[in-house]
Amino acid sequence: MAKKSKGKFIAIGVGIVVAIGIGIAIALGTQGSDGGSSSDNQRVVFWRHVHGLGIDPLDNNILYIATHGDFYKSVNGGPPVKVDQERADYMAFNAPQTEGVPLYASGHPSTGGNMGLVKSTDGGQTWQSVSQVLDPPVDFHAMSVSGSNPNIIMGFDSGGRGLFKTTDAGNTWQNLDYPEYITALAIAPDNSEVVFAGTDNGIFRSSDGGNTWTQLNQYSGIQVFALAVDLEGALYASTETFGLSKSSDQGETWQNIERPNTLTITSIAADSENQVIYTAGFSPDGFQEVYKGSFDGSNWQLVGTNEEQQL
């Protein structure tokens, strides 16, 4: 009887160890709301909103994804991976496609309030303050960095306190006149004097660095969600009326691009070298999604979504 009892204890002990092992595996396989992804589908990411996209200046196979709560990267269109060490709400984000230039962002720290302008020199792992711009600090929701002169940064404060521009990488700022409340900004990559501003009343263009503005006729009176430029100078726009479109002549004429999953696109990043375009926004069901596709609007592939979280 003693031997049989010992066998029972061994069996029970092994069962406990197996159960603990399964529990640990489940816990490791499915991460919580700290920005992790599910083992069942690595493309399901627990983000709330995607606010910005950018391509790494040293490796254009790396896509950065700025969200409400965390900062991610995707390599070759792979599943997004959280990289920031401290959580924040990245409301505006720009990755200048110039080697040696930091990533720039604005938004809200986890402790609350506004961050002003911040930068990262380690791929979004850590962020340092550049300037508050105003007191209390600005909260840029629209921002752009010049490709030809990365010391030039423009941003529009979400509180409507102004359109701001720096020509010395954030040391000093000037407050510019603006045509309407600005929802998106893009500086031409080869000429920092040419600036595009998206509004709820269309797209405006400046040829003097943001001092004066002219409305583009074709896009007059329509809501603009996002603007972006590629290194070849093409301008991309997401609007309520036309969806995703591209202009190769600074907004004079436009070509429509097929959208993925009828996505309402709120962020765009274009890689002209590899003829790849990334888009982020919300699906018809309200899920926040990121896609990678070809320049002609074909071959769209899902990079990440929060759909499972909302089911």
C-alpha cells in the first residue's frame, strides 16, 4: 500500500507541474493591454488608435507605427513589435528619411499633459524633450520635417494655438498664419519652401515656407485626413471624397489609388525606392489597422489590427 500511495503522490506532483507549465505558456503566449500581441494571431495588436507612420532612414524595410499608448516597428511587413520603454500617446509622428536625423513626435506622456516636441535617436526606444514651444506645451497633431533641410520642422497645435515653424531643429520658433484648422502637414522633400496643409475644407499649398497659402481647386471644400510625400516628390492624400490619391505635380492633378479593406486612411508613409506604400486608419467596422501595398494600390497585406481586442 505504501508503494501505491507513493505512486499517487508522484502522479499528482507531475500533474501539478504540467498544469503550471501550461499556465505559464498561456500567460507568455497572450500578452495583456501593455501593447503585446496574441500568440493565435501575431498581427492582432492591443493598440487603441494609430496616429502616425514613418520609414526608418537607414533601413526602409523598417516601418515605425506611433499609436495611442505605445510605439511599434514592423520589419518587412511583419507583425508589429512594441519598442518604446515608456508608454506615451504619440499624437503626431515623423520619421525624416535622412540619415542621422532623429525621429520626432508630439502628444501626451503617460503621466498626463502635453509633451511638446520630443525626439528619439534609438529607433523609438527612448524619447527626449526638444522644446515645449509654448507654455503649457504644444500638442501637435499635424507635423512635418523637411527632407532637404531637417532643421526645418512645422507643427500645428491641436488646441488651435497656432502653426509653428523652427529652422534650427527646435531651438527657436515662429508663429505663422494658417488658412484653416490644420489636420495634416507635408513639406516637399526637395524644396522646404513648398508646404501642403490639409484641412476640413480642402488642401492648401504654400510656396514661401508657410507664410502665405493658396487653396488647391480640385480639393476645395473636402475633408482631408492625411498627407504625405515620398523622396521623389510625389504627394499623397487621404480625403473623405476621393479616398487615397497621389499627385506628381504638387497637387495640380491627381491619380486615385485603390484602398485596402475600404480603410478610412488617417496616416500614410511611402517608400519610393521599393515602390511600397503603408497606410493606417480605421476599417468600416471601426478597427484600427495598418496595411502594406504596392504603389499602384495592389497587393495589400495586413501588418497589424486590433480587431480581436474589440470582439
